Amino acid sequence: MAAMTQSAQQPVAPARSRRLPSAPLWGTLEFKAYYLAYLIVVPNMAYTMYRASSPHRPEYKDYEHELSPGWMLGRMVDLSDGQWAVFRGNLPAFALAMLAFVVLNRLVQKTVLRNACQAVRQSPMAVRGALPSLWFPSIFAMVFVVVLSGASVVFILALALGNYRWAPVVFWMYNLAVLFMNERYDGYEFGRISPALAWLDGHRGILRRWDVTFNITMLRMMSFALDYHWQRQQADAPAVPATDKQRVETPCFAEDYCLINYWAYLAYPPLYLTGPIITFNDFVWQMRFPAPSVTGRGTITYGLRLVASVLLMELILHTVYAVAISKLGQWDTYSAYEISLFGYMRLTFIWLKLLVIWRFARFWAMADGLATIENMRRCMSNNYSLQQFWRDWHCSYNKWLVRYLYIPLGGRRTAPWNTFVVFTFVALWHDLTMRLLQWAWLIALLFLPEALATWYGRRWARRPYFRFLCSLGGALNIIAMMVANLVGFGDAGVDKMLDKIFSRSGAAFLAGTYFLLNIHLQVMFEWREHQYRKEFAEGESWEMHVRSSRPPESPGAPVRRSESPLRQRPAAASPDQHQE
């Protein structure tokens, strides 16, 4: 799968403090053999999936009713996934709404609120409380939510106001209760409250089930409540945050935790339905100090990549009907090879669907001048580590979990049981079903052997055969992750699918797959080492620049480490944190 995500520009640590990168392997005989394998296997995979989705197959008539008229290649399109069908069908309306918001917001700030906004730009730390740049977004957000949810906005406002001022334990109890109550009563009905209000149930807006997307709002409610609680525990005035991380961790002024800012944050139109999730502190600080990473050129480039992602999704849904076939769950007539490819494409569809939805929201936030992180930082097919996979899949949610749940529960000190608590919350947050709980506990269990292997394998890290040992374990990791996620997404007949793949008849196919995954892992390892080489070279260039610009010291003068420019440059993230 083509790399879809822009590389992060990370600060680089001094090269002398880091290991030397290994020599490139791209031109070796070993990797030329890998390229040959890719040239044979990948086209065969694509052709097999295309052929298995052919209208001439006898199974086609069983799922044909799930398909819709298409516009590419004279084929039908698979819109059997409800979430994607709704997003795709409403994409023009959502785009017009976001365009109207961005244009009107900028127009209001440059005309009606010009003086107030200019005062904030001139003295960002002098203005406290309801920021002028959030007055119009809070009003537009109210209209936006009313259009989406109709009379159900009453429930949304009631739940949001109930979270406005409470203590941390109560925050958690309240918001977990909200999840359960929303699920139990299907978003509530006015007729259950009073027969006289039953007429309001006929005016529920575009999204009748507002509670389905309210889980994202609940995370923002928790962010506001806990950020406010931690702000009250600090007596010092906040300093100006200089980095993305400091914007998240630095509390705002006490007056900033007001109702207008709270509502504008909760219902900020570009991010309201899907995220990416941004903390309250980060949101308010960006209203004072716009993130320099958001530029007009970068936003346009990101928009073009969004269009490319949508076109790729359309091509897949017109040529491979993996979603419709998976929903049918009749695997008796398919080979183990075909079944595994449909399982792979099912997971690829979920990844690409979420990538497009989150990129759409992030693009409009960038167009409005707000910086958020990329939720899908790696292609699904470019993962072998369970820990890295969950850091890069729904990245903003992972950061939310780390800040508001994992670290308060003890962080690494209590990692084994902490992981189970976090994934239990992840399952409950997604859906209140035993199937998802089983999926969450299975994922948490898979963390343990990977952590042990990582810790124990460091002693062999410099051995020439170490990368081959890693690929043997990594291939098992990939298979385990695919099985766990297929179980978690709960398609029809997933048990039959797995039975056929792991049966005696599928043993030869499974062995071949394991061998090919080892080849794929060697390429992934080398790609990460390639990223590290670039990072290392940038670090050396930075160190040479600092040394050349340092004034000559008199002989015998003591070196003051605290003033060394080399120590002032922040350390870089690990190569695995780069985006692809």
C-alpha cells in the first residue's frame, strides 16, 4: 500500500549520543530477491481478490443485493458498510458546511471582532476568559449540533453541563455512566420522559442516533474536566508553551475554563463528529498562539492527499467486494488463500475508511488554522509491533488514554495490570458488548510476550542474525494481530474463516504466508533503518553547525554543560515515531 502520510519534522539529537546506523541493504543480492518476490506476490494477490469478486462467480448472487451502482470500470460498488455509506453520501453536505464555517469564522474575526482579536494577537497572555476567536465558533457550533441532532441537542447540552464542574473520580463515574445510559436508552426518547413531549421525537435532526458519535464528545468532556482540575492544583501562572507537548501539558489561566470556551471546544464543528481528539489546553493555547506548523501550502497539499485517499478507496470498493462477502460469512466455496485475502482486505478497508474520515476532519481544522495530529501515522501493512501499531492507529485517542488514564494509573510502574484496565475502557468506550471485551483482553495479553521478547532480545541486538530472529517473532505477531482484530470486528462467519485457514488443508498456505511475512518484515526493518540514517545525518549536521558557530574558548576555561548549545537541542523521537 502506498505511503499516504506526511513525514513529521522532528528535532534531531546530537549524533555522538546515538548508535551508528548500519550500512544500507537496498542494493544487496538479498533484497533483490525480496523485490522479485514482491513483483510476483503482490500482483497475484490483487488479481486473486479481483477474480474472487467477479460477477461470474457463483457466490456473487448471494451478496449482489449489498452492492450499489458504481461509476468506475463499469462495475458495482461495495457500500455495504453503513458508516462509510453515510459518510460518502453526506460528503458534499459536510464539505459545504465546513467551508461555510471556515469562511464565516475568518470573515467575522476580520470584521466584527477585528479589534478584539487583534488585542489577543498583540498581547496573547493579557486576555483571559472567553477568547474572542471562540465567540463565533461557539454560536456556529450550536447551530451545527441542532441541525445534526435536532431536539436531541437538549440531551447533549444536559450531559455537557453536568460535566462542567466536578472532581476527577466523579468525572470518571459520571462519564462512564453516560456511556452506559446512552447505550441502554438508545439516545433517549422524549416520549419516555412525558407523552406531551413525544412530538419532539419526530425532530431528531440529520443524525437521529446522536449518541453513536457522542463517545468522542465524552473524551473532550473528560479532557476539559481533568485539565481544569490539574490547573487548580498549580499556584504558579502558566508560562508560554513552546512545543506541541507543552501546549498539551501547560494549564491555561483559571478564567479560560469558562462556559463559552468549554462549549466551543466540545462542539468545534470540524472535529465534532469524529476527531482527531485535541485536549482542552492545546485547543485554547492555539487560540492565543496559532501553531506555526499550519501553513496554507501545507493545508493545500494535505487536501490533495485527502482526495487521493478517497480515490484509492473508490478503486478498492469497485474492484474488491471484501466487505459484502465478509458480511455474508459463507466461506465454504472459497480457498484458504482467498479467505485470508478477504480478511486482509477487510482490515485494510477499516484502516482506509477511518483514515479518510479523520483526514477530512483534520483538513478542515487545518483550513481554520487549528493543528491536530494525524490519526493514522502508518499504513496498516507497515506494522509488526503491537505497541507501535496501537500508538499509530487512532493516534490522538492513544495520546488521550496515556495522558488521562495510563499515567494517572501508574504508567510503566504498573504496566501489566494497567494495560488491562486501559483496554477494558477502550472496549467499553467503543461498544458495550462481551465480544469487544474479549477482543480487548486478547490484545492486552498479546502485549506481554512482545514486551518480554523486546527486553530479553536486547542482548543479541548487535548480532548479524538478530534481524532474522526479529522477523520470525514479528511474523507471528502480525498473524496474531490480524486474528485478534478480525475477532474484534466480529464479521459473520469469522470462526469458519479462521477454521479453514488454520486447518490441515490450509497448512501449506499458512507456511507460505509465514515465509512471505518474514520477507516483508526485512523490508520494514530496513525502511525504519533508512529513516534512522536520515535522522542521524541531520544530527551530525546540526552538531557540526553548533561547533562551527561556537566562540573559541580560552585554554583551561571550564566547560559549563548547562550552557552548551548541544544540550539545548531537544532529543528526537525514535525512528518508529516517524510517519509514513
